[in-house]
Amino acid sequence: MKTKLFLITPPFTQLNTPYPATAYIKGFLNTKNIDSVQADLGIEVILKIFSREGLKDLFNVQSLKIEVEEVSDNSKRIFALQDEYIKTIDSVIAFLQGKNPTLALQICQEDYLPEASRFAQLEELDWAFGSMGTQDKAKHLATLYLEDISDFIVECVDANFGFSRYAERLGRSANSFDELYEALQQEPTYIDNILLSILGERINSVQPNLFLISVPFPGNLYSAFRCAQWVKKHYPEIKISMGGGFPNTELRSLSDARVFEFFDYITLDDGEVPIEELVNDVTLSAVEKFYKRTFLLENGKVVYKNNSIKSDYKQSQVGTPDYSDLLLDKYISVIEIVNPMHRMWSDGRWNKLTMAHGCYWGKCTFCDISLDYIKVYEPVAASLLCDRMEELIAQTGQNGFHFVDEAAPPALMRALALEILRRKLSVTWWTNIRFEKSFTADLCILLKASGCIAVSGGLEVASDRLLKLIDKGVTVEQVAKVTRNFTESGIMVHAYLMYGYPTQTVQETVDSLEMVRQLFEAGVLQSGFWHQFAMTAHSPVGMYPEKYGAVKETEVIGTFANNDINYKDSTGVNHDQFSFGLKKSLFNYMHGICFDYDLQDWFDFKIPRTKIHPDFIFDALQVDHHLHTKPTTKVVWIGGKPTLEYFTKTKKGKSWEMAALTFHNKKESFAIQANKAEGKWLAEILLKVAVSNSKIYSYQELKTDFELELEDFELFWYSKAVTVLREHGLLIL
């Protein structure tokens, strides 16, 4: 029997770019010549609702409800303005898809879009958007317009609706399947019916015999079950499997048999081999079936099977992600808030790739380091990464890349940057990192030259005691220096910040905020976000809470999802109370204001004064003068080829020959001078250490080469001529 797979991401994840899981799997299936079709049903449902016909239908369905039931004045206003929404919606969506840029001028005049409650925040944000260009301001206004319609849907149509999640509450920490199961016994909602009509069309056209549903987040779970339920009812012969981030973390102890009224299989961790075995299960009639990390139902009981003898594929064998079938030109770029990193996340379309499977550090105690997606570390060769980048550029027409690593390894980032420059690729990329001391000023300059525009990293709790307890492997001082290196090279830095870690005192929370204030005041952080600590079952803290001063509130393991753990902190501190003040202060710091506010001003309850010296970060950032260069250090020139001229210099009756090297870079021209022999050597060696060459020379090799004919390399290396070159692209890596 010929196999055909249908892969979907159910509603909802992102509006601006597809979640990459199905593209990764399709890329792998291509290497096995297995026929597959993929779809992002989230964007398809959004485009159906937010269209002229969609809004007409929406307002018609709700007309009776508005008149009969008590609804807010805001919803009444939106309903009254329905003709304006219906008239403008197609043009606005086209604008947000990048197809109608001239509409920005009309949107920015602020008499084009109908306005409801979301626009009330505009006056407060005017100062934030004052310097924003027309296109960006129009995107933000159009986003508010969509959010107004979303508010109407939530109040009058479907309380579970959200642009990047649907019925998320039903998926969050659902130890029992009861509530979700009960919801699935109800009649489909308005949104469900739109989803199921699209799904029906796709199933009918694809005619698969294996239906794969990727569930990355809790906000995709309900829709995944709705899709599976519909297919089970109308196409019972199609086998259905769930995989993805949610089951990988939440469903590892699944035992509720009712789940298999909807799904035939649920697979865990890397999906390539599990899916390959499912294809065999569906197509072959062998007596013994083989499965890889798969839950299924046998004799009415949930069983976990892992009897496949196949090993997981190496990252070099899984193929290039394949985005074909996805509606790449239909995604919507929005600007929701003025956080620079969140803006990058939601504005523009990114090709997703992974530099390395897992995390090379793998020690942070709050992280799921016991699970394979973190624990199994395997980097991809830089040359193969560049091959994949070139393939994706050719396929998608997009040269923006988001590397979705847990933490991209510095050595691999260096190798990737060199390969990008060597191939003369014009790309834009960003990724997640650890604030390693390996990120020197020169490495950051190299990354920037290759197209890196931003990094995000976990500062977590800005307290050295807690960073040690977390086993983060960094200090606040080190983070400050690394963020300076990135910032000075022109790479934006976003910090993940954490509060409420077990045993964290009120004093440490206040001191952590002071550290963050100083980092923003020093200009070395441009973006950040505070997360409240959540204990998860697969992290060291979750597995051994007593070691970290926490006590589990319950030991009961549910029959459905098991990840988030309720616990009590031995300090008894109510960490929830800090949420608003931390986030409000950060919002202002990101806009370069309120650094002179007393920390107490952000809270409506008494906090202790900070114990952090007011110049702690300033002092940490004083320039390091490390003149010594290790013999093994690599030397790379990322500038252009110089022109070399000789001339004679005369002083006090003495003459000697000199060399002048003139360079032209994108911004300026500059020249350096040296005596003739040194200048000639320098011109030759710059060609050898140029980034375009595959061989990378070490400092020792340069020294040896220099001293074949000349003397005292160290004296020359720290001369004015080389110092100028160091400022213009002669990098020590």
C-alpha cells in the first residue's frame, strides 16, 4: 500500500511565520521518498475569519446575541461599526502580508481604521512610537484593530479564542483528561466549525492514510483533539498520531485510555524514527510491529512501546526543512508591543533551523535537562548548515533565519559565521545563547559581519548566589561584559529574567532588579522579559525539590498531563506580588527612562533598599586590557584587499623606504604606514588570513612566517599599524 502522510499544526501558534515542526519532518520524509503534505491550519483559520466574508458571517451570527444579552459597551461599539470593519479588513490583512504597503499612509492618518478599546493605549504609547517609521506605526495600529476584533470574538463568540493560542487553559497542567474530554463532547464552537470545514477540504484533497498532528504548546491541544475527533468520525480508516513539544514534556506518564478514542499513537521526542516505524505499521502487514517511543492502546490499556532496533538519525541525516505546501506569502506581520525582541518574534517571516540538537551546557537546574531534547547534544557542521540555508533561500525566497537552539554553541557560531562570509551569503539571523565569556569583542564583530542581528540569553536571576544555585555557569559581571561586546558590535541583546526561584529572598529580588536597572542604564541590554519561576517535573528542581529548599504540594501523578508542579518555597515569600512592579520598571528601562526612580516607586508594598553598589555594572564594564595573545589563537581578516604603494621618507638628511596600505570598507577609507618590508609582509599576510580562504592561520603561524625574514613580531603586532587594522576587521578568535 502506498503511504501518504498529512502533517498539520493545529490552531494557533504564530501569525507571522509557520511553526517549523512539520517542515522538519517533511524534510526528513523527503530523504526516505515518503509522500507527504503539510498545512498550518492556524493561519488558514485566521485568514478565513479575518476576511470580508468571514466578518460578515461573524457579525450576522452574533446579531441576535448582541440585542438579547448584556455585553460590554466596547463590543456594542464594534458591532455598531461592523460595516467599517467589513470594508477595511481585506485591505488591512493584505497590508500586514506585505502586499499593500501604500495603505500605511492612510492608516497613519488615524481616520481610516475603526477604533475601539485597544486604541485607548495609543496616547500612552505615542512617545514610544514617535520615532517609528510610517510602515511600523501602521503595523502597530493595524494590530490594535485586529485585537479589537479579537476582543469582540472572545466576549461574544468564543471565550477560548486567541491569536497565538486556543483554549489554552484546557491544556495547561491538565493532570486529568476530564475537563478536556467533557469540552470535546460539546457541540463544536464557531471557531471549531471553521477549522473543521478547512480540515475536511484538506483531508479530501490529500487523502492520507496517516495523519500527523504536531502539538507544540498547550494552546494547540484542544484544536488537535477536535481535528482528530472529526477525522476519526468521518475517516475511521486513517491512522492518527500526535507528536511535538507538548506531549514530549507533558504526556510522558500518560495512562488515560480515553485519549485513544481520538489518537492511534502518541510519539515522544525526536519524531523521525517513530514516524518511520508508524509508516511501516500502517503499510506493512507484519505480525510483529515495531515502535519507537510510542504510546498506543492494547486490550483497552495504554501501553508504551519502544521495541524498534533503529537508532535515532544523526542531524546530518535528517534533511533540510521543507516549507513547501505552506502559505508562506499569506502570513501576517504584526507589532503588538514595543519590546524589541518580541517585535522581532512577531514581525517578518523567518526560516527556522537548528545549529545543534540539545544543549551543550545541560546543567541549569530549572531546565528539563533529563529529557532528550535538552540532554542529547549533537552539533551540525557549519558547511551543512550553510548548505541548508542556501536550499531554504532558494525554496522560500527569504534570507532571514531564526536558529531555534536551546543555546547555540559559540564555537559553532564562529564556524557558521566564517562559512557564511566565505560563501558571500547575504543573510540575517538570530539565536538563543548562554552569556559565555567565549563571546569576545572580536567574535561578536565576526557574528555581526555574517548577518547576526540579535541574541537572546538567560540572565535568569541577576544574583551570583542564585546563578550558582541554578548552575548557570556565569556571573553577573561576566554577563555585563558579554552583553557589552554584543552591543558594541551592533547586535541587539535580549535577556530572559527570572524571579521566584526557590529560596530567593525579597532582598535578592530587589538586588536583581537593581542589576537589571544598571545593565539597561549602561546601554548593554536592549530588551528583556521577566518570567516567574515554574517548577517542572523533568528538571533537577522538580525531581529533587528538597535539595533546593522547596516542598512539593502533591505527589499525585495524573493520568494525562504531568509537567508543572505545585510547590511551597521554604522561605515563605509571596513572589507573585513582584510581578507588576518588575514588568512595569522593565518597560520603562527598555525605553531609556526612569533610571533615577527609587526601586520602591515600582511597588505598592514596602521593599528593602538594594545592597548593590550603584556603580557595580559600570565598574564591571571597564575595558579589559589583555594584550597577550595565545599562540593557538586564530587570526582572520574580514576587510578588503588593500592597495599597496611604496614611497621614500626623509628626515634629518636620512632616507628610508616606506609602504602605505589603503583600505576601503562600506563606510570609509583609511590608510596605514609601515616600513617597506613590514608593509609588504602585511599586504601578503592579509590575503592569507582573509576570511575567503578555507585555511585559518594561528597567531603562532603568523609569528613564524614574520620571523623568517623580519625581527620582533610582538613589537610589530602591537604597533600603531596593526592596532588600526584591529579596529577595522583584523580579528583574534
